Amino acid sequence: MLSNGLKDFEGKNLLMLQGPIGPFFYRFSKKLQSAGANVYKINFNGGDWIYYPFESVNFNRKIDDFYPFLKDFCISNHIDTIMLFNDCRPVHIIANNVVNELNIKLGVFEEGYVRPDFITFENNGVNGYSHMPKARNFYDELVITNESIVIKVGNTFLAMSFYAFWYWFFAFLVSFYFNNSLHHRSLSIFESYPWLISFWRKFKYKRTEKKTKDLIKSLSKKYFLVALQVHNDTQISSHYDGVKVEAFIENTILSFAKYSESGQYLVIKHHPMDRGYREYCDLISDLAIRYGLHDRVFYIHDEHLPTLLENALGCVVINSTVGFSALHHKCPVKVCGNAFYDIDGLTFQESLNEFWKCSYNAQPDYNLYVKIRHYVIEKTQINGSFYKDIFKENCSMN
């Protein structure tokens, strides 16, 4: 990851597909061009276009037409590398097939594995498709060098919300021209409605969940934390056999009911970015009653995550980076999907049923975590933000 920075792209022909919401790809293209690269961009909807309106190509046909279109585009323009955000979106899955056929490079951006001061950039795939080593002996033999100074990014929620609003607004505004069904999520103007619900629920839960949060604080080292993911996260559909968050919730509660000890509790935390889209209160309540756990299962939304992790017996995730954060707090982790950090010695390798009984003896090897974290930052992370103009130019395709 770290070699000559953007100079590695000098003289290369790069193609950008969909990026993160906002102007990041446009800003990044200017840095690449300054380093001597030729940069091309394909837009798929008005949201893509408004943040990259110049020197770009608009694709507005059917998804079945994209494979031959992209292949011809890459051949005609001698593309060396395709760059994109999230490798599980429909158009990006097609792009991966083109990459393999033409034997060109693929650079994938994703939210940072180490948050909040980093973004992810990997060759060929991220998360479950990451090519990072999973053999423990690789990291045991790793020698750590001094880490570079990290620029603090700060809170990016307001900036991201601002960019998201205009992305969806312009996607709707010019929907007559583009094929919005190409997008992995709805681009209807009604997408603004869940954001309004989210703001309302945030204030609502702050008031209604106060007693529950106070009770959880009194249960230090008596509860397991279950971290939910966004309901339509492509990482769930691609890297989790259960496919849906609802299935994950039911499987987890059923396992806890059968195999946990009587003095243990389950705390299920909603994903903050899913607050306006999904509400699992009735589902969790019904399952808790059905399996005899009505007073042992809690459902919360906005409690401080580091505090929850520091006081938990263990953490259960699908493949969320919350699991990696849990390791930082020396909290035992059970991964139920496919995560890059699901490594022997770091996470619990037996079944979820066994986790409730063995978490006391499942402490992560913290020295191993430190080595893996160092490797992850060095090889896959860029100090910066998608939503602020902060970017340390340390990425390459090596």
C-alpha cells in the first residue's frame, strides 16, 4: 500500500466508477492527474453526475448492456486500473468480471477498517473479499516499525448528510435521463423521508431509552453486545449466509436462549445509519418472549460504543468493523459472517453456541491485534476522509 504514493499512477490510464457520496472521487482525480495519470469517469445517475459533471461519461442503459460497454471502454482507452467504492454493488460486480477478463488492476475504496481517521483502499476486494493474510503465523513473524503521525479527521456526519441529500436530490431530478435502477439502493425522492425519521428517532430514543441504558451500565461484564448492520448493506448479502439482519437477530437470540448462562444478558445495538429505515423493537420483543428471555434482552440505539465494548463479556457481529473496534478494547469477538479480521487467536473460532459459555477464555491476543492493526493500516488504510478534504497521499496499487 505504501510505496511512492500517487507517483505510482504516473502515466497510467485510470477509470473511476461509483465513488462514495460527495466530491471525493472528483478531488482524488485531480490529485491523480497532478501526479501524471489519465483519469476517466463513468456516471450512473444524477447523484454521480453532480459530483463529477466534467470530463465524464454517462451510462444510462440497461444493466445487461454494461458488461460489453465497460469492456469496450477499457480496451479503447487502454485502461490500466479501475477504481470504485464498494465491490458488491451490481455494476461493480460486473466491473470485477471485466477486470479479470482483461487482466487489469482493481482498486477498491471502502469506509475505514480503522475509524474514524482512515479510509480503506485495497487491491481486488475489501471486507470479505480482502486479500489480507489470515494465517496467524504471518502476523506472529511480523516486525512492527514506527507508525506515522495520524491526522485527526473529526466528526464527518454533517458533511456526509449534506452530500447525501444533494446526491439523492439530483438523482431524482434527472431520473428521466438515467436508469436509476442500476443503483444498489432506491434513488426515489422519498429517500429523504427516512432521514427525517432518523433525526426524530434520535431525540426520541435519547428520552425513552434512558432507563434501559442506566440498567445496562449496572450490568458490567454480564452482557454480550450484538452489533447490527445496515439492513441493505451489500456486505451482508455477499458475506453472510443468513442474507438478512432479521435472520441474524433471530439466530442470535435463539442461540443465546439455548446456551447462555442464566445470569447473562443480551444487548442488541441498532446501526446509527439505519435508524430511519428499520426498527426491530417488535421483532426482538416477540423473540425474547417466545424464547423465555423477556427480561434478559435489551435493544438500544445510540449508546456510546466504546463504553459498551469495554464492559461487555463479548461482542457478536456479522462482519462489521465494530468487531475490529471490540478487539481494540480487548473484548472477545464472534464473527458470524466473513470478516478480514476473523483470525485464529484474535476472534472466537468455534460456534456461536459455544461463545456464550467460553467467552471468559476467549480473550483476544492483544499483541497479535497490535500487529494486525499495524499491518492493516500500512497496507490498506489511507489517513483521510471521504467527506472532508483530508487525504494523506499514501496510496498505491503495489
